[in-house]
Amino acid sequence: MEKTFAMIKPDAVNRGLIGEIISRFENSGLKIEALKMINANPDIVANLYPDNEDWLRSVGQKMSNTYKRYEKDIVADMGTDDTLELGKMVRQWLVEYITMGPIVIMILSGNHAVDVVRKLIWDTNPVLAQPGSIRGDFSVDSADFANSAHRAIYNLVHASGSVKEAEDEIALWFGGN
Ligand code: ADP
Ligand code: MG
């Protein structure tokens, strides 16, 4: 059985969606192995998102693509179109977002748990997330809208993107416990 890590982010806790989100995970057939509500330490959040150039540029590139898609001027909003600089901004906004209020972190297990949870949450950008998914059903936020306000996309949940990410994130948030 595979394990994955998921987090109910502060916007979802604030909106009273903890029960709804946990239900969707449980209804899928996945098992909750561990779960706790915490206030995140900014140092841990900084470690959740990689500080390497590849990751920063990939996030910056996604942002740049969104601006192109909606024919908006990224330099006017962000002051730069350099993908590395954009990635660094997103990383800083993420620390602010995840420490905005309490969060719920959990370990889920089951057949292909990583892919199943990614399917349940769907696209990073809620306006592009399929109806029936958590992000698609409960948010209309988008990268361009969030970025013009200089903040992270409020997309309710985090989930590991690969088995390796899941191992690292479980160790980071649950330690040896
Ligand atoms: P996911 O959470 O779908 O795995 P990423 O790992 O690419 O997405 O990004 C991590 C988080 O950073 C996202 O969930 C979102 O909150 C935020 N984020 C990503 N891209 C942007 C962006 N262009 N602008 C603002 N926030 C972003
Ligand atoms: Mg990710």
C-alpha cells in the first residue's frame, strides 16, 4: 500500500471545509493513517516547497503561461518576467499563506494513494480544476487573480505530487512519529 501526505490549507479550514475534504478522501477508499490540526511553523513551510532553481522556474513558468492564456501583462503586475524571480515570489507568498491560520495535516494510504489524492484535488489553478474535484467544486481562484493581489493561489489543499515527495513530506511533518 502506498502512502501520501495531504494538508487542508488555512482557507479551507476558515471556510469550514475540513469535514467535506476528509469525507472525500475517505469515500475514495483511502485510509487515514494519521491526522492532526496545527499552526505551521514558517521554517517547516519553507522546507515543504523546494528551494532549487528547477522547481522555482517551473512554478514561475506556470505563472507566465497563465498570464499568456488570459493575455495579461506579467511585467505590469509582477515587475518581471524572469521565471526564477517569479518562482521566488510564489515561494514567499506560500509561506505567508500556509501560516495564515491553522491547518490539518494527514497521512493517507491505499492503492496508488499519491495519484488518487491528486485526482481528488485536481489542478493547481482552481478555475481549471474539473467539477467533482475538491479544488473545482469549492474555489474559483486563479493564478492571475491571486498574483495581481501579490498572494498565493488559495486552492484549499496540498497533496504530494510523487511517491518521493510523499516520503519527504511525511518525514518533514510527522517526523519519527
Ligand atoms: P500543487 O499544489 O498543485 O502541487 P505546485 O506544487 O506547483 O502546485 O505549487 C504549490 C502551491 O503554490 C500551489 O498549491 C499554490 O497554492 C501556489 N502556487 C503555485 N503557482 C502559483 C502562482 N503562479 N501564483 C501563486 N501561487 C501559486
Ligand atoms: Mg506540488
